[in-house]
Amino acid sequence: MKLYSYSHCPFCARVKYVAGKLGIKLDDVVLDYDDTETPTKLIGKKMVPILEKDDGTVMSESNEIISLFIELAGSSESNKPTQGAIEWQGGSFAPLLQIGLPRWPLDLKEFKTESSRIAWEDNKQSTELNFVNLIASTPEIVLQVNEFLIGTEKQLNINNGKTSLSLLDSAIYFSILRGLYCEPTITWPEQLNQWMNYQALESHVPLLR
């Protein structure tokens, strides 16, 4: 099966994480960020992740793709996230975007062309999320992120790098938190950092350093 994705995309990372943990092999195709032709040809719009199955049919909702993987693996894992994970996710995107938006285009595969970087800025930059201002505010943002990570570590109740989270909840936390590794001045709580590195190793989904 072939997965069309972006490296920075949490929903793509979520799908790859579940596939990796379940031992499902994927041909990962990272699209240029300004490539509208490929996804439009597949599903009629610019959106990822897109799964192209071996029979040529396609799926484009990450939750549906994950449910398929759980079914294919014959796993007893739930395909529904807990309320705690949903609520945490709701509060996680603000710090993720403040850190990631101005930094991800510097080193990721989907931004290898100038046109893709321009498309990113045109699509993602706003008065509130001005890239220059975000970089200038790094010390203040990092302090907020550090507090957020301390709270996350407590919520996950990590013991020796392990938690009791379900597969899908783990995918949610991991897929969002990995995007914060692009800012080296962030202070990661020891247990949370250990868990993140272990999950990256197990799932074969790298952290965005």
C-alpha cells in the first residue's frame, strides 16, 4: 500500500505510527507542499494523508485509515480515542503551530523547492501567526511549551518510558509532540522524552529534530 503524506503533518504521522506499531508495510510518498495535482487526481482536493490500497482504491481520512490497519492486523486495539486524548489534542495545536510553522520549512522533504516554501508561507502565515514575530518570540513561547510538556508528562503517567495508553491515544500524543523537537531550546521532561524516543524507535516514525 502507498501512503501520500507530508513529514510535518500530525495526521500523517498518526497513520504511519499505527502502521509501524502493527507491522504494516507502507510505501511512504512525501509530496511537495505545492503539489496540488497529485492529491487532486486521487481524491479531488489537496489533502493528506491519502492511502492508495493494493487494489487501486483510495482513502483520505486518517481515522478511517487507522481503523483499516487495525482490522488488517487482526488487532483488538480500539479505533476510538479516549476523551482525555481528544481534550489534550484540542489544547495542543496552539503551541505546535507557534513552534512548527516558521521552522518546519527549513529542513523537511515537502519543502525542498522554493515554490513549496512560498506556498507554505502564503497558506499558513497570518497576522497572529507571523513567522518573523514567532521566531522573535521564541523565548516566551518556549517557556509556555515547557509548562505544557510538564503537564503532558503528568497526564501520561509514564513509568520507565512506558504508559498504559491505547494504540490510538499513543498515536495522538506522539504525532503532535514530535513536531516540537524542531526547537532545540525546549526542555523536555525526562520521562516524556524517553517515551517519545522509544515510540519513534518502535514505530519507525522519526522525531522532527
